[in-house]
Amino acid sequence: MSGQTPRPVAVGSSPGLVSTVVRLKLSLLRNGLRQSAGRRAAYVASAVVTLLFAALQLLGLIALRGNDHAVSVVVLLVAVLGLGWAVMPLFFPSGDETLDPTRLVMLPLRPQPLVRALLAASLVGIGPLFTLLMLVGSVISVAHGAAAWAVGALALALGLLMCVAFARAVAAANIRLLSSRKGRDLAVLSGLVIAVGAQVVNFGAQRLGTAGLGELDPLAGVLRWVPPASAVGAVDSVSKGAYGVAVAQLVVSGAALVLVMGVWARTMTRLMTSPDGSTLQAAEPAARDRRRSAGLSRLLPGGRTGTVMERSLRYVWRDPKTKAAWVTSLAIGLIVPVFNALQGVGSLYFACFAAGMLGIQMYNQFGQDTSAFWMVAMTVSSTRDAYDELRARALALLLITLPYATLVTVLTTALLGDWAKLPEALGLSLALLGAMLATGAWTSARFPYSIPQEGYKNVAPGQAGLAWIAVFGGMVAAALLCAPVIAVTIWLHVSSGGEAWTWLLLPGGSVYGAAITLLGLRLAAPRTATRLPEILAAVSKG
């Protein structure tokens, strides 16, 4: 026995690789839940909510059985599930540690067996269980006859494997991006995707509520040939006796699964055999940044104003939290008035929502500096310096908000076709924007709070009260500051012949907004200059 030497085992072809990777996935999940009671509670709560929602959806799909438009609903549902799995890694790259195959490059694993093992591990979790319940409900709603049930079992497997393979292939193809700063920026924007998606779903639900499920039939006729929806479409085809069509749809799903798996395997091979050249061109981004900075500086004013404006614009472009806040405000400020206008229930005054959302970015100006605010504080030695600092930050904000608020107002007017009210709506938007800038400057000095650089929270622990006071108190104050312009607008509409003079609200609102902004900056400057130590302490807690 002592003379025998153990035979080497090819790890990549070991039949136990699948079980090993699945156990690794379970261990990662278990160890993650052991980190804190809060994380366990969040996981359990999200699991319960997800499963309850899935159960309700399952009952709803079962209730659709026998409905003339059931196939349209389930085909669209499965197509959306596939799309969601495909884009999920781009916005939640840290949701599954096993999505990153580069962590396994040092192990003697071959790509093909590793692909099969990772695919099996992908079936563990709440997401796959939710998808399985949706697929089960979809099959039940369209399956009629023994042949259809048999095809339904195959459709379940194809649909589920296609969804998880989509996620794996996309993650592997974009792993360099997802592990970089840009990838983290993309993850921060996931809230925006959810907000936009909620508005789209709301718009679609209202449309279906008035027009009926028949509106989905043309779209479903196309999607039933698109994987993974084509697998469920095959079940409906068998139920109707179209066996040739069903075979073709199953072939489409199977071929798509093989293609995705092949792309995934080739990507894995490239990741595990090619060197990481992320540092080879480390100097080039810095050189590009210097050239971009030089070009931007030429377009901005000189002195302190231009320097502060450039710094603020860099925060918008490069800081993940600031970028997420800006993009969310830009999107929601456009979605609310435009979607309401498209539904025929909107008002032109909803365009003021864009100015309000963008004006919020003026609040807590010093919080985005975090502990680096000490460098700003060192340059502020008088009320004049503080005024220049706040004015430059407001000007940087206006470079984006002013044209955008105008664009949203004009677009909403075009959708509603009420061009006569464009001057007054734009005047109200500009007045509101000025009021938001004024109150934002004052609350930045009076109620600063820290923005944590790590995690998803936008307020440091213990400062939530400050954030509520700053944002909501400032918004109420801004609405009160706009009261004169609102009162004039109402008076012109109720007085006889007054509507002929509503065009004066555009120049009047513009002048009023500029005046109230300057007044707010003047009032905030002395408080900023005298509270520099307190501001630094407040914004450094994160």
C-alpha cells in the first residue's frame, strides 16, 4: 500500500464538481446571513414578500386558464422574466458572489465542466424559485391535454435554464465592467431602473384596463417565437393541435439555450486564459481626464467661480451617489409630466415637477464633499468667499437644470397641444427653480449631513432627522416663496381679460426666480462662513 501512488484527478472533469459548486453557493449564502441579524431579517423579509407575491401571481395565472387572451399574458410574462434575468447582473453585480468566474481562475478547472456546475448553482436561490413558480403558472394557464402537459414539463426546464443562463452569460461577458468603478456606478443606478420600470408598468396597466387584454395579442404573436417565451408558446401550440409549430418553437428555445451556453463557455475560456490588462493603460485615463479638464476650464469663468463649478460638475459625472441622484431626478422629472400627458390626464403644470426634482440637488451641497470639505473650508475666510462658493455651486447646477426644465416644459406642452399656456408654465418652473436654489443654499449651511460613500444609504446613521428637515422643510419653504407668482397666475385666470396677459409670467417668473436665488445666497453666505467647523463635523460622519 505504501508503494502505491494516488492517481491525479482531473478536477475539471470530476463528477463531484457540480455538487461542490452547489455546496459553495449554499455556504456563501449561509455565511452571508451569519454576518448580522439585520441582514438575516432583511433576507427573510424579502423572501417572504417575494414568495407571497409569487403565490398571488401563480393564483392569477391559474385563474386565466380558459381565457381567450391567456397565452398573450403568459408569453409576455415569460419574455419579461427572461429580460429581467439578462439585465440583472448589470445592476446587481454583488447579488451573487459566484457570478464572478475570475475568482476561480487559479483553480485547475476546465471551462465546460465549470459552466455546467455554475449553471446548477444558479438554480439555488429565491430568484430561481420565483421564476419557477411563474413558469408553472404560465404552463397551467395554457396547457390542455396530456401532450400539452408533457411539453409543459419540457418548457419548464427550458425556460428556467434559459433565464439563469442569460444571467450567467451576461455577467461573464461584462465582468471587467462590473468589477470596475463604472460597474459600481451602474449598480447605484438600479433604483432608477426600478422607478422607470414602475412607471412603465403603471402606464401599461392603465392602458390594458381601458382597452382590454386584446391589446397584447399582436405583441405576443411576435414574442412567442422569442426564447424563453417560445417554450411556453409551444405548450399553447400543442394545446391547439399545431404540433409542427410546437416542435419549431421548442427547437428555437433549445437552440437558443445551446447558443447562450456556448457563448458563456467561450467567454469563460477567454477570462481564464487571458491576462488582466486593466493596469496596462493606467496612465491613459488620467491623461484623458487632464485634457477634458483643460477643455472644460476654457468654457467656465475664471477664478474661484470656474474652479468650484468644475469641481461640482465632476461630482455629477464621477461620484456614484451624486450621479445616481442626478440621473434619478432627471428621469423622474421627465417621466411624471410626460407619462401623464401621454395618458391624457396630465396638466401642463406637471412640468414644474422637473424643476422641483432638479432643485433638490442644491440641498446638502457640502455633504457630497464628505471629509474633504476641510479643503473648501480652508479657502473660505470671509462672507464674500462663502457667497462665491455657494454662487458657483448654484451656477453649476443651473447649467443642467435650466435647459432641462425648459425642455421638459416644452415637451409636455407639445404632447398636450396647449401652446398658449407655455409662457406661464415655464415662468412658474423658473420661479420654483429659483426658490429651490435659495432654500437649498440656506439648508446646506444650516442642516448639513453626511452621505456615506459605501453601501446604499444616502444618510449617515443618526442624521436622518437632519435630512428630513433639510429636504422637506426646504421644499415647503420653496413652495411658500413661489406663492406670489402662483397668486398672480390665479388672478390672471380668474380676472376678465387677464388671460391675454399670462405671457408676462415668463419674464416675471424668470426675474423673480433670479432675485429670490440671489437673496437666498446672500442670506446663506454669512451662516456658511461662521459655521465651517460645524459643517465639517456634520459631513464627515459617513
